[in-house]
Amino acid sequence: MGIPHYYREIINNYKNIFVPFTNSCTRLFIDFNSVIHQSASTVVTLKPHTYTYTDIYEEIVRNTNLLIEKCNPQELVYIAVDGVAPRAKMVQQRKRRYIAHIKNQMISSFMQQNMMNKHSDWDSNIITPGTDFMKQLDVYLKSHFSSYVKQYQVIISGSDEEGEGEQKIFDHMKACDTSKNTINIINGLDADLIMLSLLSQENILLLRDDTSLVNVNIFRESIMKHMNFDNPSHNYMYDYVFLCFLIGNDFLPNVPFLKIMNGAIDILFASYKKIHVELNEFLVLKDSMFSVNINFLRLLLKSLADNELDNMEYAITHYVNTSIVKSHIPSVPKTNNKVLYKFLTELEQYPLINKHRLVDKYQNCSKVIWQHEYYIDLFGSHEPLDIKKYAKSYIEGLLWTTNYYFNRQYDRFWYYKYNTAPLAKDIFQILISMTDQDISSLQTKLLSNSLSINITPTLQLLCVLPKHSIVNFLPESKHIVEQNFYMYPLGFKMCTFLKKFLWECTPIIPDVDIEKLYNDVMIATKN
């Protein structure tokens, strides 16, 4: 998923990076989960009550073959299915799956109340490593493509292999022999793929649709022009990717006012350029390992903190003035039933219709009081010691994400424990209270696992799925859910603060105790 609205940003500001479709490529890499979701959606729409797993698998293979035919790879097709993820990603997966579940419940309830045909029982949460659906898909794909007699090699990294699809792709690409004439096409254009492509120095084309590709080499050059730097150093790409951490990703929420739709990238560029010229240094340092230039980061956070109230006011004013969309929204399925379509369109814009009370509070109280309210509403406490704890956790998140993207070595069990980012002024305050050695030691600590347990697909399912999905897809673990019922709420509130669409919202749900669940799984396995 990555950064909300990032693709729109590059469409609007970097039109020159889109190039016509190429006739062939050297290697084709497929970030496969999007193919699975799209294929399943097609089949379930056509056969809402009669679909079978085989129907979906056949559609997946059909779409994959079309993709291969279109890209015409000469050496390799690499299919990367998401496997077991680090804990930081599992937290995000859990939130997304709870939102998907409550959305399905709301649609089913609406259709039942209006005496419409029953909503399909398809649960997209089944597309998670460890379910029978995914295990059988792994077997189906390997069986189908093993019979291929082509000029290119086909490698399938299934859901039974650890790691997210995009990370598998770049790990494999790095291990391949390459030349300046090698052309890599990657199918998929979410923000994570774009960031990893920018970090790489390979020739990469990103496939978004049937007609155009994103040329990553041109994109790198365009970013440097946007930053007004003539020296074509790859260090600027490292810094650009780090700056984007502050706009949010799958592991960390954005600094509150830094939203793409409010000009977040230009705000960051303005601060970055001034500091870069002043220090004549980069934000991300490359030695034997990548690390963060702490002095640069302090100055960057100070700049954001100094302008925070003005930027927050702009963000909230822009949000208040955002109109409800009545025309087609891409994420809303088309239907001839006007009543249902109106409901689905409004449901997708739930946060705009149900704005968080902090929005009204900002306009009706002093800014000092509002900052206290911000922490009370979104974190549960505005006590100074607690705010320091939130801010330190966010700094940990920046360092952990640096390790994840740049060093490919990280604590698989670390995760950011809160739904929202602290205010920039508080992140800055905790940052200046820490010495360079404190922060360097912290980044080193975040390279190694903090727990010695093994995250299996079963454990991941228990960590990310709501109760309803676990009962359906993992019935043998139903007793574990019942023993730990407090981890699996049936209902919950949602944080809608400055969110536009339902998928952006954060469910307010209790954390899971991964060590407790691990021990329960071990006991169940022995028995």
C-alpha cells in the first residue's frame, strides 16, 4: 500500500517519466498479490455464490500469462507472493483486514435491510500466508509453470517463503548478474515498489497499466531537478526515500500535517534543500552500513516543528473544505443498482462524512489546548512522560525503517505501537535530548531480533486476522482465539482524523501479545 495518494503526486508532477510500452524486456518481476486480488475480484463478481478456488486460480494464471505475453521477457519471470512478514508489517495488515471485515459486514447488513440479493461470502482476508487457499495456490502455480518450455526461466517464490513480495523481488534482482543493457520490468506501482526502485541502481521500468511504463532512471533525474540539484549523485535518492518516511508508509504513520494532498513533498524539499546547502552533507550516510545523519535529522525536525501550527491549520482547513465525491470512485465497484451504489460511494468516504472531533476542536479552541486534546484523543494521555515515550517510539520507527529499506537487516519483532504520529515539535524535543551515541546505539540495536521465537504462517494468521476469518480459515485454532478473546474485538471505533477514504482509517483495536499466541500455538501443536 505504502504512501496514500503518492501515485497521483507523480502523475501530476513528473509526467515525463511515463514511456510507451516496450516490445520486450530482459527480466519480468511480478509483485503477485495484486494479481491475486484482482483475479479473485473478477471471478467473485461474475460468480458471487458459485465460485471455486479453481476458478480463481485459473483466472490468476490467465492474467499472469497475459502479462508475460505483453512484456515478452527474454531471460526470467520471477513471481513473488507475499510470505510471512515482519511484525511491523503485520500490525498494518491487521488494521487493514479489520477494516475489510467491518466493511463487508456493513455492506451485507445494508443489502439485507433493503431486501437485495445476498452479498457474496468472499472474504479477501483469505489472501494471507498460511490459509488453505494460499497453500493450494502455491502448489497450483508451481505445477502450472513447471510445464513451461520457454526461452526464459520461471521462478516462483510462494507464500511459504518468508518476506514481502517487493523485498523478494529486489533481493533476487540484486543477486542476478546484470549489465547496462539489462531491462527489468516490475509489475506493480505501489509506493513501496517505487521507493525500492529508486534505491536500486538497476534499469527498471514499472508497469502500471496496459499502455505505459514508468522509467525509473528518468524519475530519478526528475526528482533531482525538482530538488534543484545539478550533481547527479545517487545519495539524493537515499535522502528522498528517507524524507518520504515522514509522509507515512506501511510501518509508520505520517507526521500529522505532512500529507501528499497538502504539498508534503514540497514542504520537505524546502527544508531539506536549506539544510543540505548549510551543512554540505547528506541525510542518509553510507559506510559499511547505512545510517542516519543525526545532526541533519535534528535540523529537519526543527524546521518542521517551527512551521507546524501554520501547516496544521492549512491541512485542517483543506480537509474541512474537501467535498464529498458523488461521481465514480475507482475503489467502488460499479453496479446498476443506484441505491446500492450511493451507499457504497458514501461508505468509501466514511471519514469525510464522519469527521473526527479534533477537526472541530482545532477551529474552536486555542492551539495550546488543541495540542493537549490531540494527545488525549489519539493517544490516551497528554502527560509529558507519555509524550516523550510516543516520540521516542517514532524515532525508533524512522531508524527501523532505515534498516529495513537500506540495510535489509532489522529486528523482525519491532513495531510502532500507536495509531498516529506525535507532533513534530515533540519528536524534535526528544531528538535533541538524545546524544548521537544514544541514537547510533539504538539503530544498531534495531538490527537484531528482540525475541527468539519463530513467526510461522499460523502465528501470522492469529496476529493479523479478525475472529470471523480465523474461524473460517484456521478452525483448528478457534480455541486459541476463544482463550484470548480480548485480542479479537467484534466491534471497534475508527480514527478518521484527516482521512478521506475508509481504507485510510485506523481501527482502534487492542494489540496482540505475539509471545502468548506463540506459546499457545506450541502447546496446541504438541497436543
